[in-house]
Amino acid sequence: EMFGDRGIYNGNSELTAESGINFDAGFEIKYRFKNKILKRLNMSMTYFKSVIEDMIVIVYHSGGIGTAENISTAHIQGIEYSINTNFFKYIDVYCNYTWQDAMNKTRLQDIDGNKIPGRFEHSLLESISVKNSWGKVYFNYIFEKGMYYDSPNNLMAATKEAYNMGFSLMKWGFTFTFEAKNLGNSRYEDFAGYPQPGRSFYATLKYAFKLK
């Protein structure tokens, strides 16, 4: 943050190091079933809270260039839920949802109580995969909403939705993987004025040696 990064944001040599307290607590439930359909069920919930002094955030202005800045105090709290199930031994279904309230607590009245830029309020991941000894096929959906680019909360990021899928084949020490990402060709901007890649495809081939 002091020196900038790849032209996306400017550095700030006058930054102060962050300090703070983090706390989280939760529970997890794991249960295995003895029937032919539902084999496993894992559920968890976690509450988290952070109080950070001199928190460093990247603030993006109307020109699209960001600057690393200290905010006086940040109060961040939220809840994360997850559930993971297995059907017929071969099908895994996973869902994770996170809600967080990232609040700017500063001496400046015009931004005190605003949302901290760069953090989503709602994040959801849903995934389904089918696997056996030969490989795996998967599909997932990502949803993120409620992020601002700037401290005054004038520049709100668009809702992010992405659909991804792929498969892997494993045999004789080789693993071939093909992935198709952002199937909907959404031009979402993680940073104001810097759109992420649209629909894209990736293929990899790996071989693992066994040494005795």
C-alpha cells in the first residue's frame, strides 16, 4: 500500500500500520447416514468481529484510480454459514453464505458510519460436483453484493454474478483439467474502471511421478 500496485492504485508513504483485535466463535455439526441416498451432512455457523485501528483501505475516486488510506477505526462483524452434503457417495453439494457489516468509525462526520470500501456485504457460493475414480465434473455459482469503491459511498459496485464449470480426468498419473469461467460473460469491475475478464477457458495437463 505504501508503493502502489500495477497502476491500479497510488501508494501512500504516510500510512500508519494497522492494529486491532479479532474474535470469532461458532459451531460445526457432522453427521454420517447409513442409507443409500444421503451419505453425509456437515453444517457450520461462525460469528466474527474485528475492531481495527488505522485500517488501510484502497479508496477509488471518480477517475478510477485508487489511493491507499488510513481510516480512524473500523468495526467489522458478520456471520458465515456453510452446508456440505453428499448423495449416493458420488455427488457433493456445497453452499456458503457470508454477511458482514463493515463500518467506518472515524472523526470525519461526512463518512462516519459509512460502509468500508472494498468489502461485500453479501457473498454466496453454491457448488455441485460429481466424482469417481476417473475424475470430477463441477458447476458453481458466485453471488456478491453490497460493495462500495469509495469512503463517501457514492460509487457502489454492481452486483457480481458468475457461473463456472469444469471437469478433471485422472488416469495413469496424468490429470487433464478443463475449466470454463464466467459463462455469462459478465464484465464485472473489482476496481472502478478495471473490468475483469469475460468468458474464459483454461486447460491444463499434469503428470505426477512416483518415487520409490
